[in-house]
Amino acid sequence: MTAPPIMPAKALKKNALGPLELLAQGIALISPTMTAALIVPLMFGTTGNWSWLSYALGTVMLLFVALNLNQFASRFAGSGSMYQYICKGLGNVTGGLGGWSLIWSYLGISIAGATGFTTFAATLLGMMGFNNVPPVLLFALCVGISGYCAWKNVSLSAKVMLIFEGLSMALITVLCLVVLAFHGFSVDSTQLAVSSIPWSSLPLGVVVAVFSLVGFESCTAFGDESRNPLKSIPRGVLASLIVSGLFFVFVTYVEVLATHGNKPTLDQLSAPLNTIAGLVHMPWMAVPISAGAMVSFFALNLSCLNAGSRIIYIMGQQGLFHKFTADSHHLNETPHIAVVIMGVLSFGLPTLFSLYGVAVGDLFNDAGTMAAFGFIVAYILVTIAAPFYVRSLGQMKPGHVVLAAVSLALLLVPTIGSVYPVPPAPVKYFPYAFAVYFVIGGIWIAFQNRRLLIASRGFPELAQDA
């Protein structure tokens, strides 16, 4: 069970998010545009004409994780729920490690959002003749506006994400339909030839697919701010995963179809959607598509600031962070201190590395790759926690254990695939960086929980110093 809050609960805004806003949060964090614009070439380089199958398999794999997650979401709702879910099943220390891992992940993806925004903003500015705009200025523009939205109003944030990501996905869908019409809506038999399935590289393709889909759980962080959360959040978890997974399968199939015979090949394209627009004699679509991608990455950054700040907020409530992180704004009813912390890190880290000469594209790739490790750890922990939680409620059934076992077995694919075969530098060092972060967090969380336990046994003044 979770410890009682150390700080008096300072409520977030009640009934602020409905089903559509929760769906927008999940989809914005998955960021289908990011995959369509930047990740599909990587997938094609891994699994070729069967890239769509990797996304289909990855979606099915994560559905098992989502079903375990919903064992909690259908019975309990609160801020930073993934952290609280693990606490309820496996205790406070393990739950703290899950929350610590999610902060790493949401921060990493927020940086990917800021750098992705910068990439496409620079592309658009270049089209208008403004070249060599300092990336730091574009980082500041993205994080500054998204931070204000997250600080000001969670409902406003959700609506902005819904509009921006929805607009971008609509533009990409239109382009895909044009491609299908250009090819006479014929079936691409090369993507369905069973004899050509790349069995040896398919597991790595599934790893790429899983990493593209992480973040589907983010709406669980808004349990205190949702309407009818025990129904709307489980539906949001499943819907965001299924909608994004189907979109990935469709877009990947179309991008592979559109670039058959193209030189350079799909895996060599840095802006595949713009290239495809040219192939179907609609080069003018490069501008709206780039604009859609830019605002989509803004929505990605915003969704991470929102989700990550809720994790920090509730961990502050439980005494794992300084008490000021558990504060909520007296008018906006948002976790404004935690939002500021996430925003400062989301801007400061890419700025630091950029000033040291790291390219924006490399920052995007590295941040997204490193974030995946935290998601995998959190998914494993919540999967293990699920049967323990339902057993504590006296509702255990054999199906709960089977569901958890299957989910854990499937999660071994991205877990092993992220470290073996050993990737090239610098990616091969990323697991060690996460391991150092994880160990530091483990020591801190164990110390804090021990201190709080001592305080609860007769020394309450210790808890006030949290």
C-alpha cells in the first residue's frame, strides 16, 4: 500500500478531462507523426517490405501490457497513477523505482519533442529564406509555450494537443490516400509475400515498433482530473494504443509502396513524407506536412510536461521529493512547480548538449532511445504488480496470472533486443547511463522510505523536513 501523504493534499482541477482529452494525451505522447515522419525509414532498414508486420506485432504485444495496466485503472484513479499502481502491488520502494523510471522516460520524450519541433521549424524557416536560426531559440519557443499551457490549464493543454496532433495525422492520412489512388488502390504483393518474411530481423523490428508505441499509458497520470476515471482512463489507454498502432501499420504500408524503386531508398530518406509528396506530383504538400509535424512535436513536448509533472507531484506528496514539488497552483489547480521543473530540464538539457556541438538530429535520436529504457522498466513492474494487486482485493483469477505471464514473456523481446546484438556507439552505452540513474534513484528512494518509516513510528518531525 502507498504511504499516507506527507503533505496535505493540494487538489488538482477536478473533472477537467473527458474521454476525448484523455485520448489526445495518450496519442500525443505516442506521437504518430514522429513515427511517420522519422521512424518508418529506420524500420524499413530493419525489416524491409514487412515493416508493417513489425508494427502490428508490437501493437499486439503492448495490448497485453495495457490489459494488465487496466487491472489497476478500472479499480483505482489518482495522479501519477502508474507510480501508484506499482506501489499498490509491490510496495513503496518498488513503486518509487517505477515512478523514477517514468520521470526519466517522460523527460527524454519531452526532449525528443523539443528537438523534433526544432528540426521541422528550421525546415519551414529555411523554406522562407531564414537559415541558420540558433536551435536554442527554437527550443525556448517550444518549451516556453508548452510550459505555459501545462502551467495554465490542463484542459487547455489537452485541447491544444488534440487539435495539433489530429491536424498532423489528418494531413498524413490525406497524403497516404493520394498515394493509394496514384497506384490505383492496387494491393502491394511484395509486402505480403510470406516467403520473404525476414525472420532473423523481425524481432529487432518489433523492438523498434514497441519503442514507437511507448507512452500509451500516459492518461493514467490524470486520475484526479478526469471525469468518470474508472471508465474513461482504461478506455483511453486501449484506444490510444489501438488507434496509433493501426495508423502505424497503414502509414508504413503506404510509405513502402510509394517508394518502391526510388533512389535513394526509404531507409536513406531523412524526410520521407516530403519525398513521397513529390513522387505523387504534389510537392506543395511538403509545407503543410512539415508544419503539421512541427506542431505535432510541440504537442509531444506538452504531453510529456503534463504527464511527468503529475509523477513528480504525487511522489512529492508521498515524501520522496521536496515538499514544494507537491504544491498545486491556487488558481490554475495545476502542479505548477513540477511543471516548471520538467520544463527547465526539457529546455536546459538539449540546450547544453547543443552548445557543446551535438547535432539536433542526434539529440532527437539519443533522447528517444534512452527514454525507452524507463518505459520498459515501468511496464515490467506494473505487469508484475497487477496479479498481486487483484489478489490483495480478493479478486484473483487464474486469468490474471496468465495475462501477466504472457505480458512479461513478450516484454523480454524489447528488453533483450535493446542490448543484444550490441548496438554501435554511442547507443551501446545508453543502458549503462540508465542503470546509473536507476541505482542512484534506488538508493535515494530506499533512504527516503526508511526515513518516512522511522518518522511514522514516533518522529513525525522528520517527515516535515522531506
